[in-house]
Amino acid sequence: MKTIFVKKADVTDEIIRQAAETIKNGGLVAFPTETVYGLGANGLDDDAVNSVYLAKGRPADNPLILHISNLEMLKLIAKDISPVAKVLMNVFWPGPLTLVLKKTELVSDSISRGLDTVAVRFPAHELAQKLITAADTPIAAPSANISGRPSPTEALHVLEDMDGKIPWILDGGSCDIGVESTVVDVTGDYPIILRPGKITFEDISDLFPDTQYDQHLVAEQGEIVAPRSPGMKYKHYAPKGEIQILSGELLDIQQYIDKHLTEKSAVLTFTQYKIKHKNIYSLGNINRPEEGCAKLFSHLRTFDTLGIEKIFAVMPDKRGVGFALYNRLLKAAGGKVINL
Ligand code: TXA
Ligand code: MG
């Protein structure tokens, strides 16, 4: 299949209309959102949804998020919406928040994969909204990477993974946030955070003090707790090289790196940690984890391109958005932190 790559400057309303037509007819369109690029399909068309799994090589038990651009669409796919859910929608939609809700009959098992719930997101990105509105259907969209690879934060990342497999890639430039949406289960009396993101535990517990993290996210090192969100159990975001997260004083981190570095190693660090090494990649200011989120996946892809075999990563500050950065790094590192 020939993939049409539409550069940012060339994405007109007419192009969006044509891409939306492709979605309506069962084809796949990669499009930007404020978090990461999505691989979009008509969420109410089983064949289209199944072709998303094929293009990504996605495990069959991992359900998809449905993306909407107005609350009318929500009524089609979700029911019994709790007061907790309503508040979170009011405060954070449109935005980088995905809510797990009770699904209606219209949502087939090709989306929900054995669950009786559906994950719904109302993205804030203008192009994403226009595409959903023009397609006039909820759009199923996982991150537009091959399963297991870092999520795409640039249209060229999508091209790397999807060239020849899908008809359209719409370029919207770099994604502002760079890590996927916060996923929150709101089917009960209090919110349960299943995947951390830009909207933080602190943001949600300000509104609902009984907010919890899924136990999987806060398990101790070595403790195995099955996640409630199927996608969180896979080794994700992983570059081909081995990542080691290093926690400790600058001097100890430097010593560890000096001792273990190889020809093909690299360092992921923050401005405050001035590590000496020939391949330094910055995650920005440690106190502004948004900067690290915006850069992390792009750096991980660069490491693959350069054939980096070992990556030393300085431990982020876990507070606020830092928890999302830490979570993605931890997954990429196979769940281990080295305490120095
Ligand atoms: O920011 C995002 O959310 C991006 C953009 C494109 O919107 N999408 C995204 O989709 O990250 P994906 O498929 O890569 O991740 C969806 C996550 C997975 O961990 C999946 O298991 C979980 O949401 N999920 C989907 N439906 C669920 C459900 N009914 N219950 C619990 N978790 C669910
Ligand atoms: Mg994904």
C-alpha cells in the first residue's frame, strides 16, 4: 500500500475531509493529538478496528480508546456515567484524560476485548477534533507505533513504523505533551488512575481526595501486581538497548557510568545533573518534568537509530507530572531502578 504523508503546511480542511472519508470507509489514518500520534480507525467498524491490531502487531487482549469530539458521541458508546466521571469531564475535557466507563451495546468486543467497559478520550488537538467531527464517528486510536516501540511524538516516527501499512499520515508537528493520556477508571465511587500522564494524581485528588493509583503503579520493586489496564502489563516504550535507571548523588551516578560505560552507550539526564559522557541526551529541567515527557520517546527512538546498546538514565523526580515520566522510563527499563 502507498502511504500518503501530508506535511503540516499541506493539511487543509479538504485533506482532512478526504482522510475522514477514508476512516468512514474502513481505512486507517494516523493523526496528531496533544499527547502522541494516534492510529485512527472507525470505532464502530469491526474490520477497520481489527486492521489496527494487524498494522501495530498489537496483542489481542489489549483494548482500544475511542476518541470523540463532542458529548453527543459519548452517549452512543458509554452509559451509566457516574457523578465522578461527569466532574472529570467538565474539568479536563477536551484534554489528555481518558475515562474508563460502562460501554453501550454499540461498542463491540473488537474495541473492548472482553471487558464490559470502554475507554473514551476527547482530545484537545484541533486537527484531531476536526478529523473526528468530519468522520462523524468515534475514532478508535491507539498510539501509532508498532507494539512495543516508543509512542510517536512526530509524524516521521509514525512513518518509520507504518510506511506502506496505512493509507494516510497527517503531520501536525511535534506533540506538546509527549506521553500518552492519563487513564482513569471512573466506573466506581472514586477515581482509580490506571496510567499516569499530564493530568496528575494531585490534579484529580484535589477534586476527589479518595483517588487511588492502580496498585500495579505503586508496587514495590520486585513485587508483581497485575495491572487493571491490560496495556500496562507489556514491556512498552522500550528501545533496543538496555536502560538502567540510576538513583543517587551526582558523584555516585558519574562513578557508576564511568565504570560501566561501553563504546555504544548514552546518558539521559537533567540540566541539574551535569554528567560527563560523550553521548548526552537532555530531559530538560528535573523540576519541570513536562520537558522530559516531551523529549523522552524521541530520544529513545534516536538510540535505536544510532544502535545504542546501553542507556544510563538519571532517576526523575516522581512528583506531579514527573510520575508519568518515571513510569514510562521504568517500563522501558523493565521495571528496575538501581539505587546507588
Ligand atoms: O494519549 C493517548 O491516550 C493516545 C492518543 C493517541 O490518544 N492513545 C493511546 O492508546 O495511548 P493506547 O492504545 O496506546 O493505550 C490505551 C491504554 C492501554 O493501556 C489500554 O490497555 C487501556 O488504555 N485501555 C483501553 N481500554 C480500556 C478499558 N476498557 N479498561 C482499562 N484500560 C483500557
Ligand atoms: Mg500505546
